[in-house]
Amino acid sequence: MIYSSELIKGTLKTIVLKLLADNKRMYGYEITQKVKQLTADKIQITEGALYPTLHALESDGLLVTETEYIGKRVRKYYSLSRSGKTKANEKVSELADFMNTMKFLLDLKNQSA
Amino acid sequence: MIYSSELIKGTLKTIVLKLLADNKRMYGYEITQKVKQLTADKIQITEGALYPTLHALESDGLLVTETEYIGKRVRKYYSLSRSGKTKANEKVSELADFMNTMKFLLDLKNQSA
DNA sequence: TGTTGATACATAATATTCTTATGTATTATT
DNA sequence: AATAATACATAAGAATATTATGTATCAACA
């Protein structure tokens, strides 16, 4: 089972920031695989969504990059800047809070009964 | 505190379907107020988001409407169709599952340590 | 050795879904 | 009389994803 894509919307930035908070540095493809693995294939981040997001986070100054070559193949590592670390904490807290609120909403029983 | 708007994306349909599953019938404005109340103002559904969503759910056959007049003011009640009830259950289950997955992701500790 | 699948980046066209702004009108409150 | 709340609706624009496409390297296998 893969979640309907609309659910991912709005959480991608937070997922990326959280993974980078946990792993110091990661490259794009690695992020897609890590998320796939950690969620038992339930969340699959597409490259068309991820790369523009990484570029946006970088241009916001939240991520910094180092490019390395593995053989002849380029690999672009991303890591959190100082402000990125702060932002990561904020976004993770907000999402956790949001999920509690949603859980509460979804657990409500019939109000009309 | 109000959640950053991007978090709401993708959950609105599910919230609406869930509220209608709990309350038999509701009208648009009522839904905005109910969500606001249930979430202590943390989630505020805008009318520009809600009405198009209600119309879409209706045209998908998930909702049915009855129009009533309160004095001279029109009020449009929405309720779940048979397929809407099924869909509501599916969407709520999926979102609950998704939130567990996200919770797991966010609770992970440093992987690089 | 050549074809396939995995790795690894990227962007463009399109679709979806929201925000923000605007509009109309009734009713309640001050 | 003016303002806020109730109640509907739509349009322009922004944000963010999907889908498709492109390039290229590397590993495995037949």
C-alpha cells in the first residue's frame, strides 16, 4: 500500500529536514531510498518532487551542499546550515503537534448520536 | 498558534468526510466553525478552500445536498451518500495509518550517531 | 558485449489544491 | 446606522506535487 499522493503534500520539507537532522549529510537519491526503507515502501518520494525541494531549501539558506565524485558519477551531499537546524526543530515540532490534533479529530466518535 | 497552511493540504477532504460521518449533515459554514472549535483555533479552514472541496466531493457522488432556508438566508446541508460513507472510512483509515508512519519517522533518533 | 536495472542528477509541462481577494446578501449586535 | 457574524460563491494567483523526459555512470547477466 502506498499513501495517496495528496497526503505527502506539505510534509516533504519537514521529512527532508528531519532526515538531515538525524544523518548529518545525505544526497538526494539516498533520501528517497531512506524514506522508502523507513516506511516499508508506503512513502515514495519522487525525484521530480525532491530535487526542486532541495534546491528551494538551499536557496533559503537552510541547506548547504558539497559535491563529490564517486568514480565519474557526481553526488551532491546536503547538510543543515545553522538556521537549517533551527528550522528543522521548528518544523518537526509543528508537524508532531499537527498530527496530535489530527489524531484527536479522527478519533472523535459520533457527535450527533 | 495556527499551523502553517501547507500542513492542511491533502487532509481537507478527509476532515470533511470524517465530520460528516460523525454528524449526519452539516453545512459549509458550520464545518469551518466546528473544525476551529475542535482544534482550539489551530486549524482554520478558509471558505475559498472549503466550498470548492465540497463541490468536488458532491460531483464525485460522495456527498448529497439539501437546501434549506433560515428566514431568507439559504443554507446548504451536506451529507454522505452510500459511497461517501465507504470513502470516509477508507480516507480516515489511511490518514490514521499515515500519521503513525509520520510519527515513527519523526521520533527516530540520530542514525549517524 | 550489449541490454537491463540501479544509481544519480536535473528540468519542463501539467495538475492539484490551496491562499487571497472579491462579491452578494441576510441577520444580529452595538 | 454601522459593524460583525452568518452563509453562500468564484476568480486570480501561488505553491507544490505528478508525470514525463533527458543525460550519464555503473553493475550484473546472458
